[in-house]
Amino acid sequence: MSKDVTILAIESSCDETAAAVVRNGREVLSNVIHSQIDLHTLYGGVVPEIASRQHIEKINQVVEKALVDASLSLQDVDAVAVTYGPGLVGALLVGVSAAKAIAYGADKPLLGIHHIEGHISANYIENPDLKPPFHCLVVSGGHTHLVHVKDYGEYEILGRTRDDAAGEAFDKVARAIGLGYPGGPKIDKLSYEGNPQAIAFPRAKFEDSVYDFSFSGLKSAVLNYLNSCEMKGETVVPADVAASFQQAVIDVLVGHSMEALKRCGGTRLAIAGGVASNKHLREAMEAACRERGIAFYHPSPILCTDNAAMIGAAAYYEFIKGVRSGYDLNAVPGLRLGER
Ligand code: KG4
Ligand code: ZN
């Protein structure tokens, strides 16, 4: 039997300072997340400078707690992995610098990991039977990607958003109807009280790509609806707006995913990213998959949001392939999936 591989992973690409210890890519020994959400809520969104400063304050405590929770010392880990892109440059730099210092000090290999690869790999943690190839819909605050996972670390992007990410649209619409930040979970909750058919919002389609997404037109349609109600003196029912907007997003996400599976002959679909914890999306995707005999996978909400366990999961498959980063590893804010 081959030796166990234990990885200390660090994630600081946006507003969560996180560290985790993961064994063999699937077993989470610890998963520590310090969320800065309360700080950023005051400003209605993530303030990059505040995020970087908070990461600096918290990173050492979070890493230490991850080792303590796993009952391990630094000498017990086989490698140190860190998200090096995409994300906010100042935020990424804190995690990258910490990981480099820790790896150098403890004389351990260093691995730079792609944030989206992490989100996709979160699915491996609770689904021991899930192995590539499969399809994955990545929906977060910064990304909307429909990906064919051909092998570990091998991705073909079938479609992506041409403007706003799905989570970004949730956040902007939530702000417009007065729900505050972060909007996704609030729209998810309020939608239970609303009628998803109350308002006919648009579902964007492209002539030249069946898989690409666009959410900025939908966001504008919601804003126009709110303005026109105000001008006409009509009452707005926030729950109906939330439910109708959410349904429009879900219809597109489910529709594109099913089309991809049909055209590619795929039999397995996973979802990932912050928006993947949306209960209505999960239910709709699960129902669509069941109807077509497709196996459906999704991480628990704590593994959908930004976390380091997902980085440890992705890092394992890179580690066993022999991938290593040098001490010249840098933050790459616009890093593309599949690029090193
Ligand atoms: O993956 P994530 O934690 O950070 C990024 O990498 O962006 O995703 C955060 C996004 C936010 O836009 C948030 O509003 C959205 O995920 N989100 C949700 C839900 N929970 C979080 N969107 C819809 N429904 C939810 N339940
Ligand atoms: Zn993320």
C-alpha cells in the first residue's frame, strides 16, 4: 500500500482566511475558516484593502488552529499548498507569502493551486466514488464556468459568463431589493415566500455558444422592473422579485448543464462554489438529473464557500503527479483554469 499524503492547505483569495489539513485528497483532518463577512457587510461588498489587512492579522492563528485540530505538527505534513489565483491580488499575496515561509521553514514541498480547481475538488471530499471524467458547474461570486473534468487536473471549459458571475448577480439584485450583503443566502431564503412565476425576467441565450452565460441583462431587467413600479406607484413584493429572479438564474444554470451532458454523453454532474449551496438550485438540478438518469454530486455548504479543505483536495492530485512550485511562486489574480 502506498504511503499516506497529508497536506496543509491555505486559502486567502477573497474574504475568507482559511487553512486545512487533508489526507489523500479526500479525508479532512481539520478545516478552519475565518470569515470577514461582518466587516465587509458595513460597505455592502468586499473591500480589497480591508480583506488583505484582515488576512495578515488572522493567517497565523488559522494555520496554527488547523494543525492543532488535526492533532499534527508541521513536521507531520508532506506538503504545503496554497491558492495563488484567481482572486484579489493583495489577499492572495498574504496566503502565498505565508505558505512560502512555512514550506521553507519546515523544508516541505510547496504547491500553488488554482482556486476554481479547489472548488471543483471539494466534490471529492464527501463523494468517495466520484472520479473524472465528469462535468462540473462552478458558480461563485467571481466565476460561472461549465467545465468538463477530463482527468484530475485536466479541464475543458465548455462555457463561462460573458459578464457578471451568478453570485455577483445574486448580490446586486439583493442590494436593489434592500436585502444587504451577501445577497445569495438572503434571496435563497426569501424566495420560499415568493412566486417564481410572478414576474417574467429574461433568460439570456447566445447564437454562437449554447454554453455561455450572461447575467447582467437579467440584473438590469430586475432594476428596470423596480424603477417602473416606483414610477407607476405600484407595490413591489420583494419575495416575488427574489423568487422570479432566482428562477431565471436556475433555469439557465440547469438548462446549460443538461445540454452539455446531453451533447457530450455525460452521466455525472457536480456543482461547486458559493452559489452551489442555493437550496432551490440543488433541488432543480437534482430533479433534472434524476429525470435523465444522471448522477448528481454537490458539496456540503461549508465546502461550497471558500475554504482550504478544497485546496488540499486539489493539491493531493497535483502532488502525486509530481507537481511542485518554487519559492518564486507569485499571486496571479487573473489565473485561468488549466494554466500553471
Ligand atoms: O465561492 P464563494 O464563497 O466565493 C467566491 O469564490 O466568489 O461564493 C460567494 C458567492 C456570493 O456571491 C454569495 O452571494 C453566493 O456565493 N452565495 C449564494 C448562496 N450562498 C452564497 N448564492 C445563492 N444562494 C445561496 N444560498
Ligand atoms: Zn471561491
